[in-house]
Amino acid sequence: MPATDILVPPADEALADLPALVAVEAAPAVPAGFPFATELSLEPLIDYWRARERDPNPGVARLARTVCEEVDQHATCRGQLNTIEQLDGIQGLIDMLMLAVFPPAAATAAITGAIPPFQRRSFYYTSRFAEVMMGKDRTIKQPLNIDYATMERQMTQMAYLLILGREYGAEIPDNQGSLIFTVPDYSIGLYRHYGVNFDSSFVRVRVVGTKPVLNLEQVQHLLHNRHRLELWYELLPPERFAFEGFNLLQLVDVTTQEILSELKYDLLERDVLQAADRLEQIQEKLRVLFARPAL
């Protein structure tokens, strides 16, 4: 369900009131930026509905046929979509298609957005996602705890694992698309932590040209060295693969769990309460935990 209002962050000077976070160390030198070609496409979602036109559940089958009839009347939703703005004129159809992944019963509470594969703009999202993660022009806000280069590197790792699983049959753990985002809460001048899952159920991997050949030993070598991107670039050149479809970003507020875990380790340190700077850090975490900036 798209949000009616996109929230724009306050001016940059408002960031001065947010608590400082520990800087993330720069990643080792690798080719800059996300290296794969990507394109927005609704075809994986359309195929999902077509496969359910004869579903044993008559209600699902009836809904699927209605959705597919609407799809057949709107050629603009088919094939490669060059920009997310192409969907603005067919909002009713997009609402119907997205019922598969945005159930109305969860629309007010879920923090979910759909993005072109591994990109930074959302074309469909819940109101809570807009509140937490959206900036100007439907752009995803940069988390406070991850710099841009590190984020690009992590998305590249996710993309490579998706290739290895889809094209080479590797078994990839389910939690490989999970991250923690620290996001400013402008309403109280603090921040919150969110667990983020990059769901690639509606992303397709497309081989461009000749598919690189990997033996089992090479697949296992990559899995055991998943952070050494130079190996992946060598064995799986990014120009040989492209992604089409869309990701789902699903956020869950994990502020309480994260802060309690941090406080546990803080309080295990010797003389932590006698150091002024460490005491201030603990106080700041308590303010975040209780959402009380004046605590």
C-alpha cells in the first residue's frame, strides 16, 4: 500500500542533535559501486499470479484471474521498466498486483518497501516504511551506521550469493540478506535500530553471454571466502550477469534487543561507570531504549 505522504528529513543541521555513532571502518579496496546491470520488472510477480489462475482455492483463483485480466489490458506494466515513474499512471493495477506481497491486514504495521533490484529508490511501500526509510524523490535514506561504500559492497555480496544459489545450485543460508540499519527518529531527536531483510523472491538472475563455468571446489572456495570480492570478480565477472524484477525490503524494529545487548557488554567492563565518556554513552543508550531524549 503506497504511502500518501512521503516524509522528507529535516535540514542537515538537525542532524547535529542526533547522538554520535561509532564510525564504520572503510572496506578493503575493491571495484567501486554496485557492478551489475539491474532493471525493474513486474514479470516475476505477473508470473506468480498466472500460476494461481487455477489454484485449488476458488477465492485465490478468482482473484488471480481478475488480476491477470487487468494486466492484459495494460501493456505499460510489461517487460523492462526504465524508471519507477512509468508505474505512476497505473496505480490501481499495481495495488492489485502487490496484494501478493503487501497484505492489507498488515499494511498499517508492516515496514516494507519494494525497490528495483539492489537499488536506492522505492516504487511501492507501506506508510511506516515511508516514515522510517524514505527521503526525497522516493529515495531510501542512508543508515547512520553504514556508509555508502560499505552498503554497496554488502549489496554486491548479496547479489553474488544470489547468483551462486540460483545458477550454480549452492546452498545459501537464509539470513544472508539480513542487516541492521540505524535510522534517525526525527520526532524525538534520537535513533532506532531495524533488522532489514532483502527478500529476492521476485528477482531473476539473467546470464549475459556465456555463463562462467565453476566446479564444485570453486563454488565451495567462494562460499568460504564470501568477503573477498576480488575472487568473485575473477571467477564470476559481473558483466556476465544481470538482475531483473524487484527486491522487498522488510524492516523490524530491534531497538530494544540491540540496546539491551550493548548495555550488557558495557556493564561488564571494569570501572565503566567511573569514566565520564563511557557513562555518557550508556546514558544515551538508555535514552534511546526508553525513547526519552531528556532522560
